[in-house]
Amino acid sequence: MHSFTSIRADTEKEKNIVKAKIAFLSAVLILTNSIVLATIFGSVQGIIHDPQHRPILGATVVLKSKSSEWTKSTSTDANGAFVFNAVPLGDYSISVASPGFAQAVQSVVVNSGTAPIAHLQLSLAGANETITVSGAPVIAPTDSATPITLVDRLDIARTPGASRSNSLAMITDFVPGSYVTHDQLHIRGGHQTSWLVDGVPVPNTNIASNLGPQLDPKDIDYLEVNRGSYSAEFGDRTYGVFNIVPRTGFERNNEAELFLSGGNLYQTNGQLSFGSHNERFAYYASVNGNRSNLGLQTPVPDVVHDATNGYGGFGSLLFNVDPSNQLRFVTSLRRDYYQIPYDPNPNDIENADIAKNGFAAQYPSIGLRDGQHEGDAFVNFSWVHTLNSKTLLTVSPFYHYNSANYDSSPNDMPIASTDHRTSNYAGGQVSFSANFARNSLQTGLYSFFQHDNELFGAIFNDGSGNSSFTDPERPSGSLVAYFLDDKFKPFSWLTLSAGMRPTHFSGGVTENAISPRFGAALNIPRLNWTFRAFYGHYYQAPPLITVSGPLLQFCSANNCGFIDLHGERDEEHQFGVTIPYRGWTLDADNFKTQAHNFFDHSCIGSGACFPITISQAVIRGWELTLRSPRIAHRGQIHLAYSNQIAEGALPITGGLTNFSSPSSLFPLDHDQRNTLNLGGDIALPRRAYASTNIYYGSGFSNAFPAQPYPGDHLPQHTTFDLSLGKDFGEKFSASLHALNVANRRVDLDNSQTFGGFHWNNPREIYAEVRYRFHY
């Protein structure tokens, strides 16, 4: 059993703040002289030969994006070799031209931190020169141990529901083991994920406090999802890394787009965006707004008190000072409001003292009129400097603001709770990568200073005699992480990687961690199958939440206490294989993550949630993805499947605790053993298209294994989504979307988060129109 920690003295708080500021200032000084990889970038290398396999000197090689007018060119050296550095992730074509030879074109997919190698053999020119086109590119990298899913803006535009401002379908429809339950995105059994924009992390140490993606999906050009087996430059969050390449303006020429949608449940979503570019400068900007009567997952099939609305904006500037220097600026703003739904039926299992719930109401919500306001804004700036064809330096200062304010009606029963939090992050990363003959070296420093303003409050309306209270807190902290990582290729078919990430965190607690990581990727020649394996450790810094004064006294009087939150420490091992065949790509992997001080959340009163840590968690699973090429130039399919077990064990080791005793492993509240998404799109005549997604879930863990749902897991569920669209010329397009077409409803979750039980969303039907025009 844990003992309750004493309240820190004010002088000790001041000392901790001073130490945090000194650590931050020291990090800033180091940042001006140090080196971290700009993680949206990879490189493209290749060798050009003639029909006798002799190198061709002076051939012109052009690398061009398939989604915009971004392009680079170079010439081959005496060995027929070429290299492009600082290439943003995405789909590209390589075209090669040389006098006396027919032009050749090859497609290539660039993932962050990878270096795909292209081999092109030029044919002698005939009377009529033709372009030789190679086979379809392999989407997954052959020199990385990380399983990667790449989603582009066409996927987002055509996937049912994915283009809406607060939608996460661009992740859940394509990434195995990802789903939304109790209104939170989960991937690989955890909540904690990292968002990177233009390769720069957007720091956020808070757990389960915000909803929706970091950016409006319509502002995204490419989304790269890394799930486990990270090299040392990643380290803040274990369960998923979402690396965003936003719209830049290279895909437009003085062009604007007006996006409007509307449908049932009084939902609307609109956006106005515009952008353009020349050879050295590109810009893109957008504003958006949305509202709906359906925001959060409801505790019953009825949609009651569940309206949501929000607005936001995004801007990107890119300036090529010269061939060796590029400046990138990105900024974003989001404001959202969510009503908290409730169960209006006084006789339901949540509200009534009936036999089904053992004559004890579970999560009474009949009188709730709660709401949550969220805000998020960030500014990222990057200077990308190409020292030479083998080295890249990036300097990236950033600022991030994030808030989540939960407010109850003063008359809520039994407790009207208030939980306000505002977090400010300021810091940066400086990055350097170098490619040698057999080595790819990455090393650098990442640091930020964080200051929070928190307000906890409660009004007791249950006649218990407890007095109301408010507890303001203003904690501060800092994080400094250095990393060193190297990929070594002893042979062209084998890549070995090793790295470490020392981290120092100072906040409510002071912690140090050294996270070693080892990986291997073995590519089988001719077959081009890639086998990979990984073993590594991660450290996740804790939220800065602190408790003192009246809330502390209340906890002590009610047999609960507050224990300082420590960081989560994870151990992961994984192996997998990627199999390409005639443009198809099959990827399978097995992973196991063992976590100590696993981050979770617990709710007080009517729904305000506090981060906690539990003693341990074990998450293990098999994953499978399949992606096809364009079949008959018309259709493409994708599949994502996960068989996963997510278990945890008490006691609570951080945050608000009830002094629970140690336990054996039990299913976590988001444990779902089987998750399947099968989708695709097909081009129809007259510039029309259809796309669909089928989702199957075997049921999340059951908090009350009795009536009405016996067993350890809740019911299985299947939904079907459909989109139909058509382009009317170059300027106008329209589409119709239906989500959960059959209106199949099921209780997804019966844990207390944002209003109690959670049912999946009802059928939604809405139309979208896009109008493009020049200015």
C-alpha cells in the first residue's frame, strides 16, 4: 500500500522552477551549436547504366513529386551515381535523359529517414525515342525496422468521413490496431502518440485530454504513421508517431478551393484555402469551421446534449534562399467545444439502483449539462541547410499552446466538477544527418520548457456534507533529450541500426533515462522480401499535474491520495516481413510492449479526467496490412488487421490513487482482440468514383461482466461506410458520404470517460462540394 506524499513547500517549488528554467536556457544554448534529424526528409540515391552495365557519366536526373510541382535535378558522376538529399516524404518519379539513349522513368516512394536506391538501365535510342517505365514502387522501405503506413491527400479526400475537420478516419481506416473508443484515439494499446508537422515535434505531455487530430485533414498532403521500432530520434510517445507533410502551395498556381459540406444531425463543415508558388517561394493558407449535433460517443443510442462546434486556421510558407538553404514556417490554430452527452432514461443501468447493476447505479448522468472547451495553437520554424550531397542540417525552434477546460453545471449530481488546464511549450530541435559509404548517421538534441496553469474544483450536491473547493496549480518543467543513431549496411541487402536516447526530465519529479535501440532489416535479393527485427526501450515524460490544498485534504478525508506522476518506461521487441508482388504490398509483424508506470486516466464526479499511472501493462499482437496497385487503372484496395491483447495490473503508482492492492493482469478498458478494416476505391465512367470501408471489431473489454452483457468483452460490431463522387470539369466536384450505412448500434465501452458508457455513432449522411478557382 502506498503512503500519501507530503505537500511540497513553496520554496521547494520555486527551486524546481529555477532549475527548470536553467535547464531550458542551457538547452537553447546547446541548440545553437548542436545537431537532430529533420524527420520528414529522406534521400534518393541511384546508379545509371547502359545496356552493357557500364556507368553513364553526365546523365540528367530529375526527381519530381507526383502530388505537386516540387522538383530537383542533378547529373550523374563518373560512377553513374546520383543522390538527392532533403527529399520530403511522398511519391516521386525519377526521369533520366542522356544523349543517344531513350529516356527512362521510375517511380519511388520516400519515407522519412530512409534512402531508397534506384537502378536504371538506359536503352539505346531508336528512330522514335520512347520512355521506359519501371514497375510499381515498393511503398514500405527496405532499410528500416519500422512498420510504416503512408496515407496521401487523395486517400483522405475519398475515404468516407476522413476529410471532416475532427475526423481520425485517415488513421483508423488504414492503420492496424487503431480505433476510437471512449472518444480517444488508441493505437497499439495506448493513448500516447506523437504528432510531427514538417518533421518538427508538437510537444504535449498531457494524457487523454484532447480530441481530434493535430491538423484539419484537408490541410495534409501526406501522413506517415510509424508504429513501433523507432530509431533514436523518436522518443516522447511510444504507441504511434504521426508525421505530417502539410500542403505547401507547390500543388497550386494562384488557386483557391472552397469546401462545403452538410448533412443529417445538422452537421456542417466548411473550409476556404488558397496557395501558389514560384521556383523559390510557396505559400498555403486555410480557414475552417464546423458544427454538428453529434460530437462525442453517446452513453445510449439516443443523441442527447451532444452538440459540437469549432473553427481553425492553418498557414505554411516555404522559401528556397538558394540550392543549399531552405526556410519553412508552419502555424496552426484550433478551437473546439463539446457538449457532454448523458443518459436521459432514469431506469437504465447507469442511473438506477436495479438488479442488473447489483442495485448500485454505475455512472449516473441523467442530469448532466457538462461541456468541454479545447484550444490548440503552434508555430514551427525550420532552417534546412544542405551542407553537401551527403549531409543535412536543420534548426527548428517551436512554440505550442494547448488547453482543455471541462465545466459542469453547478447542479450536477452527485458532484459538479471543474478541470481547467492550459499548457505552454517553448523549445526546439537542431538536426544533422550524414550519409557515408555504408553508414547513415543521425545525431541531435531536442528540448522544451513547459509551464501549466491548472484549476481543479468541485461542488458536492449529494448531501454528503463535503465542502466545496477549488485548487489552482501552476507547475513547470523541462525536458532535454540527446540522441545518436546509426544505420550500417555491411551488404546492399542488410541494414543494421543501433542508437540510444538519453533523456533528462525535470518537473514534479526529476528523472533520467537512457533508451538503447537495436534493429535489423534483411532484404532478400530478387524476391525483394524484407525481414526486420527490433529491440528497444522508450521513456515517456509525465504530465505536470500536481495537487495541493483543499483537493489534497478532500482526498485524505476520503481514503484517497495523490502520488507524484513518474514517466512511463517501455520495452518493445518486434519482428516482421514486407512482401511486394507485382505492385501489391503485404506487411505482417508481431510485437510485444511491456510498460512500467503505464499512463491511463481516471475520472472524478461527472467526468473530469485525471492522468494516472498503473504499475504495469503488457500489450502484444499480430498486425497485417495489404495494399494493392491500381487494378486495371481503376480500382485499389487496402486492408488493415490486428489481433491484439492489452492488459494491465494494479496498483495505481501515480496521480490520484485509491491505495489499490497489487493485482494480476486484467484487460484494459480499450482491449479489443480483433480489429479489421477493409476498404478501397474505384474509378467509374464519366469521372466518377466510389469508395468504401468495412470495419469489424470483436468488442472491447467489459467493465461489468454481468447483465446485460455477460462475458469479458462487449458485443462484436461491424459497420459499412460508402462514398460516391464525381468531378464536373476541372473546377467543381461533389460527393455523397454515408457512414454506418446499416445504422448498426452497439455499446462499445462501459468505462467512465466523458459521460459514462459509449455507443458507436449512428448513421450519418452528408454531401460535400468543392469549387476551385484562380485568383
